[in-house]
Amino acid sequence: MSTRFPAVTVVGSINLDLIATAERLPTAGETIGGAVLSEQPGGKGANQAAAAARLGGSTRMVGAVGSDANGQRMLDALAVAGVDTADVAVLPEPTGTALIVVDRDGENQIVVCPGANSNLSLDGVEFDRDETVLCQLEVGLPVVLEAARLHTGYFVLNAAPAMDLPAELLERCDLVIVNESEYALIPALAEAKLVAVTYGKDGSAMFDQARKVAEAPSIAVSVANTVGAGDAFCAALVLALRQGLDYAHALAVANEVGGDAVGDSSSQPDLAQLGHYVERTAVTAAAR
């Protein structure tokens, strides 16, 4: 197994997360009082880039923020995490914002106002064949398709939020990552060559054209916030696979990273280096 992994470029969303933590989630038309409001850096793309950098990957972000105070806050947060932000555009539109309600069990409801994310352009962005490109769908399908066409190396799609995916994109993906609900909502994934599916407390599994080829159990954790856990899982799985781990061990590592993330209230939590999680899961992986 290599001790280094190829550079990771994340093409995706950058948002300010406005989080209301309440006892429970409201039903339609209901008002709930007594919540606590917090603000923090977020966006699926930025969360994944921050996680990849903290895990030890050489990471750059391709995205867009507004020319406002929140945009600068998002850039500063990525830089602190160790992410190269040279390819993050600063646009006249407001920085993207996610309105999030989190209950006492860590479950959430999210509404995203994309702002500058809607105008992300890949003009002038170059991709090296040796790097890994990781995309999500919060910046829109056309941008993701363009990235898939421009990049000739290892290409990963976190297919969230769920939507119909063109055959061209699925055929291009070396790996697709989804949660259980997204897997059910995108039937075309049954034809994908490699799909990782997360099942929350039931762990995760890897599928090759709908055939399960590996799985790994979750770890028991106290849930503080599930918002960034899936993003941390994505970053860890990509790095673990690119470092040469087999499917089952890579899933176990990503589950451990996701478990640490779900126990942290931040959407961009501090994480140990990937090697720490590899060692922590090595005995269990060897026993399977």
C-alpha cells in the first residue's frame, strides 16, 4: 500500500450554514421555539475538501463564493483546513447559504440557497490526469458533466442531492457515493460499475452493477450533528481507495471517519490523519 495519495480536487458547493438546534424537527406549518442558532462554514463541496485536507490529502477547491463578508469567511475556513483556494471564484452574487434545523438526535432538515454556487464556471480550470476529482450535485448537473469531460483521470461523484443522471456521466464515474435513500431514488445506479452506499448506523457497502462486493459495519457514537458526516465519509473513502486499500478496509476507514464527524457539532470537523483510521481498522479488516 502506498503511503501517499494523488492530489484531490473537489468541484462543488461552498455555503454558510445557519443551524438551528432544536429538541425536534418541526412538522409542516409548525413553529418550534427554544432553538439555538449557530453559523459555520459548510456546503458539500467545501466540507469534503476540508475533510480531505485534514485527513492528509493535497487538496484544492474549485467553487464560487460571493464578494461579501461570508465569502471571505468561507475562504478563510478552507485555508485553515489546508485547502488550496486559488480556483475559488469570487462573484457578485451572495455566498450560498444553507438553512439547517438539527434535532437532539442529530437528524436534520436542510434548505439550500445556492447564491454564487449557481454561477460556478470551469473556464480556465485545468485538471491533471494523476489527480482525483470529486464532485457533488449542489452546483448543478451541467458543471459536473463538464468536469467529467475535462478530467481524464480518476473521477468520483457523490450523487447528492439525488436526481436523474445521464448515462454519459455514470459511465464516466470510477466511483459513485450515495446514501441509502439516494441509492433508492436513482435506479440507474444499478448499472454503475462501482457504487458505495451508506446506511447510517448499519454501516456501508460497495456494489458492482448492483452486486454487493464488500461491506463494513458502523461504529457506535454519540450523535451531535449528521450534516458533515457523509461528506467526511466521501473524502475518507476516496483517499483510502486511492491509497490502495481493498474495498472492505476502505469502507471501514470511511465509517470510522464518518463516526468521528457525526460526534462533532461542526460541518467541517477536525479529523486525524488518514493513517490513524487505517491503523484503527486494520485488525478488524484483517479478521474479515
